Amino acid sequence: MYWLYIKQVRTYQIYCDEHQIPSSQCNLFDKLWNDLISIHPIYIFSIFIAFFMSNYFRSLRWRMMLSSIGYEVHPVNSIGSILVGYLANLGLPRSGEFIRAALLSKYEKVPLTISVGTVVLDRIIDVLSMGLIVLITVFIQYQTFLKLYQEHLANVPLLQQLIIPILLILFLLLAFFTRNTWRDWNFITQFKNKIRGFLDGLLSIRNIQNKTKFVFYTSMIWFWFFVMMFLALKSFQPTNSLPISTALVIYVFGSMGMLVPTPGGMGSYHFLVILALAYYNINEVDAFSFANISFFSANFANNITLGLIGMITMWYRQQKWKSNLTGNSNLS
């Protein structure tokens, strides 16, 4: 993030020189701050609601997974664990997944291995969903992605472009056709026994009764994430005229940036959003402003605020449950 900021400082100085803006008024931090405070509060509040709704549906989907293997969890603990997990990611990338599973295990007495298994399944479904969204976006905005390919990948030899997918496919084929050999190996058997609970959680999707509801929850997770991006684009003057199809492209690039293991996606998110906006003639400095607006309003501030609320709410519910339990024991 630091190096990206330094690059943008230089870019803004060039922009100021080209537009004859006095150096005393050419301060990138001031521009970023002024752009941020120019956003109408109704957009900030709407983004906040969209973020919560996305994670509300994520908690419903997670509860379906757990319910399918016999664990009924309280809504407060399911969504609270998710929100605290996002908060943890700001400090240590990808730690949120384990913390989310550990919190649910602590408050609901779900075995940790099973809890982790369902979280891994949740992320696998996210990756598959993201792949589907990318395919749809490429189909809708074919020219944009063709231009991206021509500028960044066309000069790369085809073998280098395909080496990782080829190796992955070969590995999967080898593992599949030799499965009758390696799955009976002693250390494989011991490993499977040790992670039985994890596999139960990971394979919980097989036992879900209402597949239609599960797909609906999944679509709502991504729909509300898209709403967050669309509202952020509409909140900022240089981007508020971009059509909804363009918003889908920015959304895809931003989502891919969030997958990179940096604190909350910081830096990688900004880089890819700036890259995407460049194809729609948004100058680099305004694109950097937008990336900060969308990141700090739709991600950073929400993660801190809702993460703390989730932590306090789970703790309060636990204390209230203990108090009620103690009161009932005294009565008896």
C-alpha cells in the first residue's frame, strides 16, 4: 500500500503540472481527504446496510451447512463470528477464517474440526461463485477484457500463460486415476482418521435438504456485495455516470483484489480497481481516490464497526446465558 501511495503522489504531481495547479494545492493526502468527506452520508449508511445484509445471508448459509450435520447454532453467534473474522483479517491476513471457526466452536460447542471444515467449504463455494461471476462479466464486457489481454498478456508466450493451469490439471488427473492406490496408504488412512471432523464439515453440503434456498443465500451474498460497489461508484462524482455493466467489471476486479492475502485486501484491492477504472477513462488519481473511498467506507470502517459490535454482542449473550443458567441452578 505504501509503494502504491508513493506512486500516486508522483502521478498527482504530474497531473498538477499538466493542469497548472499550484504546488501548494497539490497535496495527494488533502485530495483524498476532501474526496472522502464529500461523500453524502446516505451513501455511507447504505453501503453499511449492504455489507451487513451480505454477511447476514452468509450466516444463514453457514447455519444451513452446520444444521445438515446436526448442529443448530444461534443466529447471533453465526453472524457475530463472521463479522469478528473480518475484523481479524485487518490485522493478520486470512486469520479471520480460523478465528471465525474458533469463536463458533467456543460459543456453540461445535467441534473445531467440523467448524473449520464448514468455513473451508464456505470459501470453496465463494471461489466457485466468483469464477461464475467472472465468466458472466467477461461475456457481458468482452471488449474490456480483450483490451486487458492485449495490453498485458498478448506478448507473453502461450506456454507461460497456460503452465499453471496445465500443471494443475495434470496433478488432478494423476491423483484421480491413481486414487485406488494412494488412498489405502497407511499415512493417508491415519490422516483421514485425524481430520474426520474436518471432512464432515467440508462435505456437509451433501446433506443440505433445501438446495434452492442454499443457492438463493449464495446469490444474495454476492448481490449485496455488488450493491456495495455500485453505491460507492454512484457516491463519487468522477465515477457516478458509469453504467451498471461497468460497475460489474469494477466489482470483479475489486473482488479479486480482496482474495489476495493482504490485510483486508489493502493495496491489492486498490491496484486492481485503479487498473479497471483506467479502461473507462477515469484518471489514475481519481481512481485511487475512489479505491480509498470504496475500501475505507465499504470495507475498513464496516469491518471495524460491525466486528466490534459482533464481538460485544456474542460476549453479552454468553454472559446472559450464564446468568440465566446460574439463576435456574439456585432455584432448583
